Amino acid sequence: MQTFKVGDVVQLPQKPWQGVTGVVVFYDAKRDQYLVRIGATQQVYFKADEISLFNQ
């Protein structure tokens, strides 16, 4: 089940990414994972329970 949408700014609360923010760029429904862009060159897949919406 999709929790976040493309373009959402998310925070990565777990180590080693703790405190880092990124942007959801893709949702893989087969794997139920989100591709999050971190900075200009890095993208990593996360499960919904590994990320949270960024609140300023």
C-alpha cells in the first residue's frame, strides 16, 4: 500500500541516514518500496516504515 507520493520530502530517521532528508522519486509497487533521492547523486530504496514525512 502506497503511503507517500512522488515529490514528498521525507526524513530518514534510522542510522546510518538519521537526520537526512530526501525526496521520493519513485514507488515500486512490486517491492512496496520508495526510491528516495538524497542529494544530487544518490538514490536509495526504503520501506514505508523506514521513512517519515519531513516536518519543518
